[in-house]
Amino acid sequence: MRCFVPCSVDTPKSRLGPVLTLAERQSFATAMLVDVLDTLVTAGYRPTVLSTVPITDGRVTDRAAVTVDSRALTTAVNSRLAEDTPTLILMADLPLVEPADIQRLVDSEADISIAPGLGGGTNALVVRDAGFRVDYHGASYLDHRQAAAELDATIEAVDSRRLATDIDKPEDLAEVLIHGTGAAHDWLVDTGFELDTAGGRVGIQRDE
């Protein structure tokens, strides 16, 4: 099964702007990508990164092929689905994902296996129907269910906390500090982030 990891490492994660500079966001996005690639390689896949710009970081190029595709996410992914081969698509901002999560997704016998994000997005897909196309705008999980229904394709949602936890907002960083064990976790610690447990809900703070 082919495996693609779309990512943007030139201007990533704008919603982390309140706590990270652009250079820091670029570095953190690369660390999350490394975690995702480690998981895929451990699970037995040879991933291809679909990057908006060239990537020369050896931690990435040692783990995956890199294809530059500057088109919008939906267009870039759909051009691969048009090749009519079973395909795994995993987002690059899922640093908590583990090989067992990937295996659950792949083991589904549905035409479309989907791992929804907590906010209604689509964090991972296995596509086995040649006619299926993605649309990552808005509540894409619901849109993808509808697209599968229109094809009379079977669909299965894989409920996984780790697959559902994409890192987009400052409060999401707490999840990496609590549950992460890889490059993204270490990056946050090395950059001075720690958990803030003083309030009613666990948050983050930074030692400047």
C-alpha cells in the first residue's frame, strides 16, 4: 500500500503564532513530521512526504522520499488518488500516533477507512475505491462520508484518540507534553515549554 504524508514546513501552523515564531513553527512542524515518519517506518511503510517546498533535513530524508508539490492540499492528494492504487494518507501534525493506530486503520475492510480529527477534520484515510476524491475544506470528515455514500462505497470511522489529536493551537501542545515521547515532545521541552497545572485545566507555560 502506498503511503503519503502531506505537509507544509515553510509557513506552518499559523495558529501557533501566539506562542511560537515562524522559525520555531517550522522547526516544530519538522519535529512532528519526524514522529509521524518514525511511526510509519516502524509499522512497515515506506512513506512519501508531499511537501510544499524542498526538505533537506536528514531526519526526514533518511526516513522517507520527499516529493515537492506546491499545489493546495486537496489537489495534491487527489492527483495521487487518481492513480487507482490503495493509498494511506496521514497528516504530518499527529506526533502521538503509534504503529497500532495505523494498523487499525489499514485492517479495516471498508473501501474508505477514515480517522476523524477532534474538530471535524480528516486526519488519516485509507482509500481503496478508485473513484473517491478528498476535500479537506471545512468539516471534511462529514464531506468524506458523503462522498463515499455517493459512490456507494463502504466506509468505516476509526475512533482513535492519538489519530484524532492533531496539533494546531497552543492548548494542543499540552497533549504532546503529556502523551508524547518523540521528537516533538523533546523539542517542546528543549525550547522551554512545560505543563501549567495551576488552573482548573492543564495548560502550557514557557520558561523564557
